[in-house]
Amino acid sequence: MKKNNKISAFEEKEGIHLTDVSNEASIAKIKNFRKRQPSVASLIQGIRDGDKTALSRAITLVESKNKTHLVQANQIIEACIADKKNTLRIGITGVPGVGKSTFIEVLGKYLTNQGKKVAVLAVDPTSSLSKGSILGDKTRMEVLVRDENAFIRPSPSEDSLGGVARKTRESIILCEAAHFDVILIETVGVGQSETAVHGMVDFFLLLKLAGAGDELQGIKRGIMEMTDTIVINKADGKNKQAANLAKIEFTRALHFYPPKENGWVPKVLQCSALENEGISEVWQTILNFKDATADAIYDKRKYQNKFWLLQTIEDNLKMQFYEDTAIQQQLEQLTTLVMNAKVSPFVAAEQLLALHQKKLK
């Protein structure tokens, strides 16, 4: 049932209709529906069958901080990681306002129109004050979200460095097991190191704006060294001339960087996501990259797996440290002393680490 051409939140849940919520029995039905959690085996099978509902539920388990959910998530990932896959992982970054969401939606539609299955792992920036998500990519990609061959999963960035959600790595594995051909990973793009997303993808795309005052000075050397292609977005109308000048400047700048180990020479392209112009050229460049660096991509993924191993160890050690109740109590006391210059931060850290190590013995 529809009202004002908008789909009710109830209608998005399979088996629940707006007409069913008129009495207490129906409300109880909804609650029971929400409580039902499929088994790990059924979720694994659902993912392999391309069931987007199963995929969403599995990612929810992955993102959960509940220890029971963590065990289930690990079982699902372990089963899915060995599945053969030929997915192309593309990281897309750029400052807020550059048009990442519009670009991703247009590129995604271009690919689904060619019969490809596209997954979008869009990181929703989290407010440092309220801890709530800010943008909501599903509401900004209204066309793509209705595409049967597309899957969009916004995840809160929380306090994650690198501009990607903490569990993006695991989500990639699940999307690949669900037979998606292309995975687009959007970063927050608010100044953090983009090394994290570069360590997850095959192709790294940097979106830029012409005439925004950051043609050269505002570009970080690290991002320039990592990028495989720079795309100047919003190259239309009055911005066209500025985009042409920006393309020349970026092309010159790229010549000052050492050549990439895989032999690829980064390109500078223009597009207008709003006018749907230049998207095919961007995709063709990505395909050219894939063909030219196929062996390098294979080797890169092996090193990415090693990086994920070490990163997961660090994340788990950090989580165990801060979840320790004794550490929490001591940390609160030492923090007060450090803030009042009664104890140095270095001595306080040594005391906390020594306490944690003592408890591990």
C-alpha cells in the first residue's frame, strides 16, 4: 500500500503490510518478525544465492559489537572467504561537496544497465558530538537503491580512521560471495589518511572539483601517490573552462611523482555526474587498468590479506584493552592526573599496559 507515492517503512519488510498494523495482534506479529534471526547456515546459503536480505543481515552481524554476533559473523566470513570471485573493488574518495554520491549513483546505473551487479559500501559520516549518522546515502541515491542489480549499504564511520567503516573489509568479502561484479567503496573524505581504503581496493579514484582553490595546494601528496585516476567532476556549463585548466594542472603535477610499481600511469579525466557525461570514459579507464595490471592486482590482494590480518589483531587487542573493567577504572583516575599535570601521559600509559599484561598472565 502506498501513500503520497512513498513506500511505508513497514512495506520494506517482506510479509509486513501497512494494513496489518491496525491492532495489537498485528503489532505483535511485527515484533516477532523482527526478532526472528535466521541461522548461520541459512545466511551463508542466502548470500551465495545472491539474496540481498541475507547479505544485509550478515553485514549487520559483522558490524555488531555483541560477542555472540561476532562469533556468528566470523563463521559466515570463514565460509565465504574461500568462494571464487572475480570482483573489481573500486575506492572513491574526495572532499565533501565534490559529488561522490551522485557520481557513484550514475556510475552504478551505468554498470547495472550493462547487466553487472553493483554493491556500494557507502560510509555515512558520524557526528563527533551526537555520534549519530549525518547523511544517509540511501536517501541520496534514490534511483540506484531501487535497482534490482544494485545493493547499497551505508555504514557509520564512527571513530574509524582512513575514512572507511571499521568493518568494511568484512563487508567486501560478503559482497563478493554474493556474486557482485563491482564493489564501489565511498570514503568519508574529510581529511583522514586514505591509506585504509587504498589497502582494500584494486583501483583508487580521486574526485576533484575545478576552481575550488585546491587544484594543487589542497591535494595531499599521499593521496596523489595512491590515486590511479583523478576525475574532475561537475565539468559542465560555466565550470567547463575551469575544468580544462584543472586537468592540465593535475596532469603536470602527476609527472612529478615516481612511476607506480605496476607500470600504470595515472590518468586525469573530466565528467559531469549531474549531466551523465564522461562516465563511460571513466569506466573504460578502469577496465584498461584492470587489463594492464591483472598480475599486480592479484599480488596486491595477497598483501591486502596480510594487512587485514595485522590490522585485525591490532583492533582486537585495542578492544580487549578498553573493555577491561580494571583498565577502565584505572584509566579514569590516571586521565584526571594527566590532565592536571600530576602524571606524565607516558608513565600513565606504561602503568595501564603493565596492568593489562599482568591480568593476561
